[in-house]
Amino acid sequence: MIKAVLMDIDDTLLDFGQSARTAMRQAFAEYALPFSEQVYAVFTRINDELWRALERGEITAQELFARRWNTIFAALGFTADGSGFERRFLALLHATAIPIEGAADICAYLSKKYILCAASNAFHDQQVNRLTIAGLMPYFPHVFVSETLGFRKPQKEFFDACRSGLPGIEANECVMIGDSLTADIAGGKNAGMKTIWYNHACRPVPEHCAADQIVDSLLELKNLL
């Protein structure tokens, strides 16, 4: 019997792509740099590569943020202070939150039936602020973030640390919902939790998908929980 629902934040509750594009566009204007969809495409490719390396334990979060915009600017052929731009980008992202369609509705629904928890690989204050801006924070009595837990998804220790904040609740009484097959689904499964893959991008389902169930819209969760 499920007692607690853990939900990823970026690209599950909040549209990271649109939030990042908004923050990026403003930062590029401030730095007098030309912004285009090519810029966003390069950002997406490099950002995704760095986050996958972080999940595999090959780099630290500090290394990710130190490398990200320097690597992107080099790929674009731009001469700019990547470290300074990273700080400004993060500050703008801190204040930007665009909810995924159906996010408020499903959070209201789930919070009446379960202990609803956010579970994110990010900065605590940033994610709390973004959930607040999006109007979702009142639904979450718990916000579990790698910065404060000391572990990152997909590490088992991350999920164990989440459960330590939920006394009396066993792993098999929790379900992890997220868009990442590695961080959310494989991580949650390895920790003994039920898992639901939010396949918002309608990606092909891998032959050996670890997810217990799959949805491509948040409101489909009402049929499962």
C-alpha cells in the first residue's frame, strides 16, 4: 500500500526547458550576446552530457557548474566569462518557474491521499523558491534535495535519506515519479520503491525498462494512484 509519493521537480513538475530558455534569453541580453535556438540546442546537449556524467559519479556538482557555460561558449565560438555567466544564469533560474501542464491539479489530488514529497538533484533554496513561484509549495510537506541530503539520485543513499525523513514508512510503501530513467526510475527501484516513469517526451520505451508503470501526462497518475 502506497503511503508516500516522491516527485522529481525539473521536467516532471516544472518545465526546465522553458525555464532555462527564459533565464538564458535574459542573461544573453545582459551580456550582449546573440541568442538563438542553436544556442539552446547546444546548451541542451552539453547540459545533458554533464548531468549524465554527474549521475555516474564522474564529476561533482561543483565541476558541472564550473564547466557548463565555459564549454557551451567554446562550442558556440563565443568569447565570454563562462563562470560569471553561470552565476547569473543560476540566479535567473532561481526566480523562474513554469509548471508542467496539470502539475497543480495532480499535486492537489495526490496531497489529499498521500504524503507528497519533492525529490530533486539541485539546490534546496532554489527548488523551494521555484515551487513557491509556481504555486506548488503548499502541497509539499517535504522537499528532499541532494544539496542538503549529501547524496544524489540515483544513489541508494539519496532515497534512504528521503525515507529517514518519513518515519515508519517502508521503501515498498513509496513511489518515485520522474522523467529520468536513470536518476528517478533506476535509483528509486534500486532503493526498493515503486516507480512511475513520466515519459513526457514520448521516448521509445527501452526493452528492459525498470519502471513499474509509465505515463505521458501528469493527469494519468489519477488512474494509478
